Amino acid sequence: MRSFYASVSSLASGRRRGSLAPAVAVLCGIALTVLLCNFVGVTSGMTRFLTEFRFELLQREPTGKIVIVDIDAQSLSDAGIWPWPRRLYGDLIDRLVEGGAEQIAFDIDFSAVSTAEDDAAFASAMERANGIVSLAMFSQKSGHTDANSGDMMVNRPIDRFLDVSWPVVVSVPIEADSRVWRSYFGEVIDGVSELSLSALLGDASGPSADMFWIDYSIDPSRLTKVSFTDVLKGSFPEGTFQGKKVVVGASAQELRDIFPVPVYGMLPGSVIQAIAGESILQNRALSRTNGDLLLALALVLAFPLILAIDTNWKKRLAALAAISVGLELVGLMIQSRYPFILQTGPAQLALLLAGLHLVLKQIGFHQFLLRIARAQTQNSRRMLGQVFDDSFDAIVVINSERKIVAASRTAMGMFPAGLKPGVKASDYLPAEMVAAAASVLDESAPAAAKPKMKTVKLNDRSGEQKIIEFIATGSSHLDISDEGVKEHSAVSLASLTCRDVTEERLANEKLAYLAKVEPLTGLLNRNSFVGGIAQHLLPMNLQQKPCILAIFSVRDLDRITASLGFSYTDKLRKKIARQLTGFLEANDLAASIGDDSFACLAWIDDTSAAPGDFALRLRDAIATEYDIGGNRIPVTVNVGYTIAYGEIKDPDTLLRQARNALSRAQTGLAREIVGFDKTMEEGVNRRQKLEVELARALERDEMRLLYQPQVDIATGEVIGVEALIRWKHRELGMISPLEFISIAEESGRIIELGAWVLEQAMRDACMWRRPLRLAVNVSAVQLTRSDLPGAVKAALDKTGFAANRLDLEVTESLFIDESTDLKKTISKLRKLGCSLAMDDFGTGYSGLGYILRFPFAKIKIDRSFVANMEKDPANIAIVKAVVDMAEAFGMTVVAEGIETIEHRKMLLDLGCTVGQGYYYSRPVPASEIENLLKMAA
């Protein structure tokens, strides 16, 4: 330190006046910086940090004069309700008074009225306590003002409670770091000075609105705490409350009366009030000194160290550190003995800036930047080296001498053992890779526009062949030696980036195979078959040789699956595929185009009998018995085919023609083999045209409704009608419902048509003079794929038709699919008031189970049973059975197709009273129904 004192003495003698001005400038700069940081709050943050550190070092015991009654999680659980009935607080006061409590303070909001009985019980308990109870009051921002407004709202106990208690302020200020550091002695509210809860607990009466710093060296874990529920039960040691001040508050997380504080993280509001009260009781209500004096002292002590340039900078830096530590030790000592917080933040910041000045001056600002740049370079090298070593791709770097300079870990595992920097590349790498590296290292070779990916095969260490993709790229770097960077010292390098693509190639090959064939049978799939047709058609056209495209389907394959299982079906399809390929020639095509459908394309002789002969031989080859797991499975097939005679046709057209022929074969009763003819295409074209025209039929007003009267068989009186839709096309004329209804169901147009029928039929029925029942047919598509209850409700609302006169008729085919959940839909329809009718009963998939499961109100006997009653006694028995069953279940029976008076008599004898036909054998427009009703009247 001699040089330090020499510097100071030389300053006094004026020998180094040249160094004085810079030192003063530095000192002024430090002072201005500290003042600026003080203005923005940086020094306050440092002071709070240092104060909190002192609190942690200083541990104090509470006096034991304050007891906390805690509304904890156990208390909430025992009570089972929040807010509690206020009579519980009254019971608590009585318990505490019995226990000898000196003061009772509630850190709980009582600003709202509860029940009259509970409020009365609580007030009575406070009155019995003879003035020792205090209740919380606090002020807060009004919820009806903006954030910047100063308007405050005061929450105080209701007047009834204030008459028998004392108000105490429980507000605590939140500092800039969002923590509670201080508390009030009191607060002026509405012009009245009110005592704070902490002042009440600490027996203080300081000036209102003054604050003090809470001493958080007092350990809150050593405060006496008793659970609220234990007090009510009397489960506490005798003397716990004798002569004590009691604060009642909540620590349960659910009540959210918890605040962030120094040292301890989060504390309940009641605990903070208790620590603040303890601070006053122990004369530890802290005040903070002004930091300007300490800042000036720090600057004075730092000035000689800044000025003493002849002294070693490390010693001066150590002296600054010693001053900083000494300052904190003084602050700790003062805070431990006296109620003062030494504000050392500004001074510590000044010393820190002085030390930073010494460091930067010693190493120089440019050296400082250089060290930072070197550190960044080293970090980058480490990071790039890690990336290089951990790369998924194998990377090998080769120099102009054809030696390996660097190799990643992946490369060392990919190529033969011994690959490492320094060895010859040709000893370990395939010749193609070495040649690619040489090409980018050869300066005489023309520069490539862009490196190209290449492929090489090599055997790995286990002898398995691998496919390696690689790319060679060139680069250069400067040769740096001890003498520095030499001119023209660029070193050329070649980088080989390699990747094992063996699995990828195999996967691609497998995907390509799966994209062409159906995996189970090994036959071409439909897309590949279409492509194969296109390839076969051109040579067929050149050779003028006909070609046959045949599609066959296996009958009842679903039944085989249901009885034996999917595994048997899969084995059967495999055997059928082998049978098919064995039947065809080598150049023919075979494909699987569906679960039960196969297709083939073959060249045939140019004779009229050849196509049919081929189809017959194909059927005989496939339709045989197959042995699957010991089960003999007979297979029958339908075959549809088409012929291409020389002209090149679109493959999709050929497939469509063969499929149309197959459809005809599947619907035929006797013909298993059908060849395509133009009439089939005409039928398909008509169907397509009808599908397009159906979309605009309602818009063109081409749909009409006719009504089939339903009559009392005995009297002929019209009691209801069935709505029937008809389509009169502007060009095609009348189109049968049997033709266009199926098209509407397949295209989804049935939903729109069904909604129109419902609404129009209800409108027509509302115009008739008598309230007839209205029956409307409902498609399975409407019930399963649309919101039918919504459509019915909308029609009812629009027309005002009475729902109890509406019968929705469904056919038995609706119940084929057991997976369809119809109960919810039918239940919604029943809630609307509609009735459900079974149409064409006995013709489809009916069973008595459906009658029992669903709430049918009406059953319609199909006309086929009624028409043959005279000739077949069995039909009479069937009708009789249906009538008896309907009567047992409370249903109405409607007989369709009554043609003769004999039918009428027989039905009456059998007990059937409602029918269609005989009196009115054909459906009529809505206007004629009105005429019929007039005549009946």
C-alpha cells in the first residue's frame, strides 16, 4: 500500500495534477449514474435485497403476547360451508373471553349483512365481551372508477357491529416488488384517524398515516397458533389465551388472504399483522435511513483508489471489496441493535461501478471486447464440434493430400474400423467417394454449379450390404501458424456427407409394391389394374386382336365370413386369387377390386363365341369347392364382361361396362354370366340424368302429391289419407316412384324431398273440412342420416297441423341394420305427438321382436296377403293372426289392396275395420279429397 499513500501525498503536493481531473470526472460519472439508477428504482431494489439478507441472518423470537386463531383448511373442512354462519364467530368470542383473552381482533370483512339471527348472535357476543373486540376496516379502489382515479371505497363493519366493537385498519401497502415490507400505525379514513391492527397488537398509538418497516427477522413459525375449530371444541392448553392479544384470520388457500413477503415467500394477512405487532412490542418498528450520506462516504473512500494509478489494480479492487463488506457489516450490526435499516444500495452501486472502472481501465476496453469475442469463438467451436460429432449423417473431411482430416462418430461406425484423422481416405472409403472428393479438390476441374447426390453400395462390418447416399462439397480455410496468417495460405478441403438410406430404400420399394398390389391376394389393385389396361390396349389395337375384360363376384361371401370368420374369408380369397392366376395366360392381367370382386383382362380369339366361352370357362374355374382348414366351402360366382374390338377405349369405360354387366348378372335369377350391351348403358345414362334432374325438380315445381283414401271398411267413410309423391318431368313425363325414390336415397336428396312432402301434405290436410288422419311414408335414410324430428317439428310449426293426426310409415327394411340406434329418434318423434306405422308388414325382414321393441300404433297388411285370401287359406290365417296381435297390443290394422266386395266381407269377419282400395282404388289430388268429403257430408 506504499504506492497508494504515495499517490495521496503526491496529490496533496500537486505533483500529479494531470491525473486528478480524470479521477474527478470518473467520480462524477459514478455519482450521476447512481443518481439515475436511484431515480428508476434500481438502488431501492438493491437495498431491499441487502435488507432481506440481513433479516435472514438475524433470527428473533416472538414475545408470545400475540396468539393467532387460524381459519385453516381443517376448520373449513369441519364446518363444510363458507362463509360460516356468524354465530360461530360469536361462539369463538365467548370461548376466548372464558380463556382470559385481553384483546380480540378479527382480520375478516364484516361489511355485508348476513342473516338476522346470525348477526344478532354475533353482536350479542361482542356486547358480552365488554369492549375488547375489534373488527377490520380497510379502503380500496372503487370498482366504478378507472385505474388512474383516486376515488377510494371504504369497507367497514355494519353499524350494528360498530355499536359494540372498535374498528381497526388492516390495510397493508404493497411495494414496487409486489411484496409487503411495511405496515401502518394508523390511517385517516373519511377525515377520522383510525388505529391499525398492528398498532393495536403492539400497544402503539403512533401518528395516523405514518408507516414503519416490519422486522421480518422475527420468526413467524414460532408464533402461537390455534385452529379455529379447536377453539370451538375447547381443544387447546389451559392458559393459551390468558392475558393475550388474539388476532383471528385465515390461512386456508381457498380464502386467498395470502401476500408475498420478504424472507418467507407467502404469509397469511393475520400472520403479517402479528409480526408487525411483534415489531412494535419489541421496539423493532424499523425506519430506513437516507442513503445519500452513505453514498457520499463511499465516493470519498473510492476516490483515492481511483486516483492511485501506481498501485496494483487488484489490490485497489480488493480494497473496494473490503469497503463494501465493511459497509454491510456495519449495516447488519446497526440493524441488529437498533430499529434502523441502513440504506446501503446507492453506496454499494457506487463501489461496484468504481470496481468496474478499475477492471476496464486495466485490461482496456478493446481487450475486454477481444476477450468476449474469444470466449464466443470458443463456445461456437465447442458447439459446432458437438454438432459435428452428434450429427445423424456421417461426415468425413479430406484434404488435398487425400488424407482424412476429421470424421464424425457416425462416420466411424459406418465405415471400416480404423477410420480416423490422418489415415488415407482410399484405405477406408469406397473408390466412388474418394473420386468425388478428388473432383472437388482438383483446382483444374471446372467448378460445378451444384453438388449432386450420389449412391454407393458397401458392406458393413457384419457383412450386410448397405446403400449409402453421399454428396461431396468443397471448402477452404486459412492456414494459421505461430507467425500469423500467411499470404496465399488457403487450404482446400472436401467434405463428404453420407447417409445410410438402406431402410428408406427398402421401405420405398415396399410402398411401391403395396401401391400396386392388394397385399392379401398379391393381385393388382384397382388403380394398377386400370394402368395395366391402358398398357394392353395399344398393342391390342395394333394387332387387331379383341380383348375381354371380365369381373366376377363371389356370392354370399358375407355369409361365409359370418359363419367361419374373417381369417377363413382371407384364406378363401387367397385361393381364389391363385385359381384365377392359374387360369389366365402369362401376359393377362388379374386384379382384386373389392372384398368379393375380382377382375381380369385377357386376349381372346376373334370369334363370336370366344367371349362367352372365356366367361364360361372362367366361371367353371373359380366356382368350385375350396378346402379351408378342413372346411369344404362351395363357391358360386356371377360374371360380367365387355369386349374391346380393336378400337382404343378408356379403361374406366371398360370397367364401368363390365361392372354394369355384373350388376345385371347379380340381379338375374338364372343367368350367372352377362355380357355388356348398349341397353345397359342407356339405363345407366337415364339414371344419371334423373339424378341430375332430381336436384332441380322441386325448384321447377315438378313434384306433386296424391292421396290414397283410407276408409272404414264397413261404411266406406273416409277417415284418413296416405300421401304419395309423383314426379312429372317436363321432358320425360311421369316418372315412377320406384325409379326415382332409390336415386333420391342414394344421392341424399330424399332428405329434402321428405321435408317438402311433410310440409305440403300438412298444408293440404289443413284445408280439408274434416280432420282426417294423415299418413306419410318415411325413408330409412331420413330416419338414420337426418334430423327427422327437427323436420317434422318444423312442418308442424309452419302449418299448425295437429301432431296427433300424423302417422309416419316405415318399412321393415329399416330394421335390417341392428347397429343403427333408432330408439332415440323414434322417442323424439313420439314426444312430438306423432304415431308410428309399420308399412308392408310381413313382406321383408319382419319379426315380432320389432313390434315389441318399438311403439307402433298402426300396422299395414301388404296387398299380397289381401289379394289372395280367396285362393289361399294360409293368407286368411296370416291376416287373422296380424289382426289378433294388433288388437292385443292396442294397434290399428290397415289392409291394403281391397279389390272386391268379397275381400271387404272377409276382412270385416276377421276384425279388420280400416283399409285402402275398393271404394277408392286410386290416389287422387288434394282437391278431390275435399270433393269426397263434400259428397259424404
